[in-house]
Amino acid sequence: MEAGIADLVRSSKSLLPCLIEEKTNKQLRSKRRIMAFTEATKQAAFRRAGGQCECSRLSCTVHRTLRCPTTLTAGRWHAHHRTAVTAGGEDSLSNCEALCIPCHQQTQTYGA
């Protein structure tokens, strides 16, 4: 009987880290939401931008003017969430800005 209890204690000790890790992974998955604009939203943002990067961040070192003068070309720009989805932002046109890749890389949430 004691051998059975010892085996149970040993197995529960090895299971505990696995159970904690699984709970943590589930919590992370529930908090994380994929940020994705529809293709139609991205196209509308590109049209609204008039083919020019919409970055107007004063902290951006890519440009020295109020708005980045970089011309956007197909496949060479990113759709950026002005307010991150994790902060309550939506995948809507009003929350989407067309940025050249260097400007997008300087945003606080790039790659998040």
C-alpha cells in the first residue's frame, strides 16, 4: 500500500508543473486575439491614404515632416492598428492606417 501512495505522490509532483503550464497557456490564448483587417479594409485604407504613408508620429525618425512622404506601393506597406486590439481597438477602417514598413517598425506595438 505504501508503495502505491509513494508512486502517486511522485506522479502528482511531476504532473503539477504540466497542469500549471497548461492553465497558463489557456489564459494566454484567451487573452490574445489575432489582429487582422479584412482585405477590403486594407484596400480602403490604401485608397484613403492616396498612396502615401499615413504616419504622423512625432517620435518617428523615418521622416522630419508632419506626415511621412513615402509612397506606398503594392506589397510594400502594412496596415497598422491605431489602437491595438488588445487595448480595445477594432479591425475597422477608422482604426486602420496605411504605413510604410520603416514607419510601422517604429510603432510601439510592431510585431506584438
